[in-house]
Amino acid sequence: MYLVDLDKKIIHDMSCIKYECHTNKIPEDKRKKLFNLQTVKRMTDTDHVPRFNGCEYCLSEYYTLDFTKLFR
């Protein structure tokens, strides 16, 4: 199962959750559950609007670093 933070647009993998994910701090009204990997792949695709990002700790294979944030 996967947990989506709709506020920060981050997807977490609940099978290998880490302390750094802080999923307990996501408000109940900003959560969404996903049950298959195909939906996660579709949501992290570059053509999907809004584009979601994988968590860098528990779903790192779908995490992409936004280099524009480095220069702000």
C-alpha cells in the first residue's frame, strides 16, 4: 500500500516506511491511499498534472531532485 501526501505531493511506500518520512504528521484530510504500483508510476510520470514525487527515504526509485530549488 502507498500513502499520498496531497499537500506536499509526495508518495510513501508503507511496506518500508522510515522515521524520516514523518507520515504520522500528515493530516487525515490530506491523505490518500493507493493500492497498486501502476498508479504510483502514472502519478510520478512527467506528463501527469499535478506531478507527484516519490519519498526520498522509502520510495527513492521514484524520487527526483528539483535542481531549481537549489538556487533559490
